[in-house]
Amino acid sequence: MLTKPSPSDWVKAARFYDTEVEETEYVPLARFIREERRALREIVGSLGPDLLVLEFGSGTGRVLLDLISHPRVGQKIGLAIGIDISPSMIAAAREKRDIYRGRNFQKIVFLHLNALAASAVFGGRKIDLASVSRANGNGPELVRAEGRIVPRCKRVVISALNTIGVFDPRRKSAYLREMIRSAGIGGTIVVSSFDRTAFARYAGELYRSVPAIIEYTGTISPFMRNETAELSKPGYYSRWYDHFDLISTLKELGCSEISSRKLAPLGNIILARSKST
Ligand SMILES: C[S@@+](CC[C@H](N)C(=O)[O-])C[C@H]1O[C@@H](n2cnc3c(N)ncnc32)[C@H](O)[C@@H]1O
């Protein structure tokens, strides 16, 4: 049974998100999430060892915690960094990580988008991480991260559960460009997203306007506050990418070795290699 968090209780609000996602009774979404988790484990497991895994829009850390705590996949990861714009999501992710404290838990950090100021985290340079740490008053968290970044390690940058779908269409390319830049030369980009055609066909009723979400959860993230007007427009989801748009945008941005697999029935997971020169 879901409980409604009070607007000020952000950690609960973010937990509410987990319940909603992980325990959804909505069959198409449940299947998508199950298959996405399996695919991400497979992909990351096949790319390691010594991977630097970045997740853009890591939310409550569902995906990264799943990867890092998996016995075989977790050991392929040198460091996992989740970045999000919502402080409540970051707080919930850190709390979950600290409660978990299991295998490999020291190899995972969650940072607010501000910290990325430092193109730093994304550049993967130790010195920048240290300065980000001071600037954000998050010393211990980032100091732990520092030193674990292997300068020449392989990178994989993940966007999971349709995070790209929450962006204004005008900003989607910028988001992908940032993923590619962060993946570094020859890095891997993994985008899991709903396909607008499949979504409309199988799960149109899952779409909820932002005011409806706020009424339901009693809270609103800073991201949503800025984007409310845009997201609330009827038919917003119909402007999500379809599979072919996403692939051609990645090609235009210079990615190679692009492949995709269907996550039944709502969307796809697309794998691309960033520029190798
Ligand atoms: C659909 S949720 C997915 C969360 C997570 N990837 C998962 O699989 O559970 C989208 C997340 O992206 C975050 N987000 C939205 N805009 C962002 C931005 N510009 N930069 C970083 N994170 C952002 C939101 O706060 C939210 O946590």
C-alpha cells in the first residue's frame, strides 16, 4: 500500500518513487524495468573490468546500486557515479547506499548536478574531484571517490528508465552530447528509453500530467518546477524519441557501432561507441 509523503519529507518522496517504479502493477512497465535491469547488467558485465560508470539522472540510485551489488557485475566496476538534479533523489540514493553497505558499496557516489560544474567528475580527473568536494562541502563523500578514478579506465555512461524522455525536446541533443563527451574517447553510451510509438500504443494511460503527479506524490522536484508548463502540455509524451530518431541523432553526433535491442513492449536500449578519434 503506498503512503503519501508530506511535501517536506523529500526522502520519503524519493522512496515513494522507488515503490512506484519497482513495484508497479502495470504489466508493460514492470516488464520494461525487469528487462532493462537484465540488459544493463549484461552490458556493464561485458565491458569491464575497471569501468567508470556514470549515470545521468540517477534518481534514487536504483540502477547503480543494482549493478554494484551484483557479485559478478559489481567487480567489473572501478567507480560508479550517479548524477541528478534533484537533491531529494540524491539524498535518497545516498541513504540507500549507506543502508546497503554491502559488497562494493564504497565504489559508488551520488552527486548533485552542481558538482558536475567541474566537468570535473566527467573529465575523471582526481584533482577536479577534490575541488568539487571542497566547493560542495561534501568532503568525505568525494574524498572517498578520489583516487578510485583510474585515468585511463574505460567509461560507460548510462541514461536509464527513459530519463532522456523527461527533457524538453530542444535539449535532448545537448544531453546526448554531454553523455558522449563524458564517455570520452571510445567510451560507451547506453540509452534506455521509451519509444513514443510503442508507449502510446501499449501504455498511453500511464501518462500523467505534472499537476496530477504533484497531487499524487505531494511533492515536486526542482526539475519539474522549471519544466511544469512544458511537461503539462497534452501529448507531451508523443514528442519523445522514437527508436530511429534516437539512433540518427547519435549518428549525427558522431557515434559509431550503434546497436539496439527491444525492451518489450515499451522501448529500447541503445548502445553506441563515442568517437574514437
Ligand atoms: C525517470 S527518472 C529515472 C531515474 C533513474 N535513472 C531510474 O532508473 O530510476 C529521471 C531522473 O532524472 C533526473 N533529472 C531530470 N533532469 C535532469 C538534469 N537536467 N540533470 C540531471 N538529472 C536530471 C530527475 O531528477 C530524475 O531523478
